[in-house]
Amino acid sequence: MYDDRDGSAANQVDQYMEPRFWDMPPWMEYGLCAAGTAPDTWFPENGNRGTTDPAVRAAKAICAVCPVALQCLEHALLRGESGIWGGTTERERRVIIRNQGGTAPC
Ligand code: SF4
């Protein structure tokens, strides 16, 4: 059973690691997707088909007016996120990375 009151080395490591892994970047609370849209919006079934997929187009339309779209795109490029981020699909982000001479993080 997990007990965070015993001060053991394992618990000290857990207390150090967990917040770093789970903390959201501050800009995320300003994203329009944080305002109650369904999670499926950002992970459409055919999410890499780009603008031909109505679900992707719907997500991109929201991203297009999001005040933190640039931070979101940068985050996704650095972290190799899946789904729609910063108005781009995974495939589009791979093209951005390739065009900049880099390799995708994952
Ligand atoms: S750009 Fe799109 S995915 Fe990113 S925070 Fe804004 S609404 Fe969400």
C-alpha cells in the first residue's frame, strides 16, 4: 500500500517526479479546448487525413482562433504529441520538423 508519510527514499523520488510529469504548462488553461469540448474533438478517428476530414476541420477551426495556438504547436513539436495541437495534425507536424531539418521526438 502506498503511504506518502513514511519519508522513504522511494516516496521521496515519487514526490519529486510526479509533479514534473503531470503538471500542465500554464498556457494550457487558456486553450479553447480546455473550455469543455469533447476530448474526441482533438483525437479524431482519422486524425492524420488533414483538411479532408470534417472532424479534423472542426478541430482546426477552433485552434485557428485560440489565443495560445503558437505555444500549443511548439509544445506538440517538442513533445511529439498525438492528435490535433496548435491547428496541426501529427502528419503536418512531422512535415514541419522534417522541413526544419530535424527528426520527430518519437
Ligand atoms: S491551439 Fe487548439 S489544441 Fe491547442 S490549446 Fe488551442 S484549441 Fe487546444
